[in-house]
Amino acid sequence: MALLRIPIAPVKGTFFDYQGTRITLSQVRNNPYLAINAWVMDISWLEEDVQKTIGGVNLVSGVDIIQQYTCPLPNLFVLSANNSKNDPVSTEDIRLYIKEI
């Protein structure tokens, strides 16, 4: 088992390739309706020349944040860089990982 760290950008979106598919992550943004330190982002990719998007994915620690969705990624986990037992408290504190088996 290996953890593959996924790049994020707090100011603008970013992208990476996973198994031949270009995955685009939106800018990480705060969702003040959930909590003071509630972070969300959108995940997009092309599938048969049609753009697919999962909007408003909540970045919470300890769970597979895309388990309920169908997308090219097998899973996606969030960890806090400062305290892996808590949710991230800032955009600089967010770490995204894919767990490859």
C-alpha cells in the first residue's frame, strides 16, 4: 500500500494525471455555512469528451471523501499537516492523498 500525495493550490486550481486521466481540482475555498474551518473543492475530468464535475466536495479528515461518487480516482483522503487527528484549519494545512493498493 502506498500513499500518493495530490497537489492542491489555495489560490488557484491545479491538475494532475491519474492512470491516463487528467484530474482538475478547483481552488480550495471556505464554506462558512458549514463551519469556520470548513473547506471544499470541485473535482473535474473528461470522460468520452464530456466534462464531469463533482462540486463542493467537503475536505474532512479520516474518511474517503469521494466514496459516494463515481470518478476515475479510487479514493481520496484528507489529512491535516499539523494534526492528523483533526480537520485542516487552513488551506496550507490541507494534504490530499490517494491510497493505492
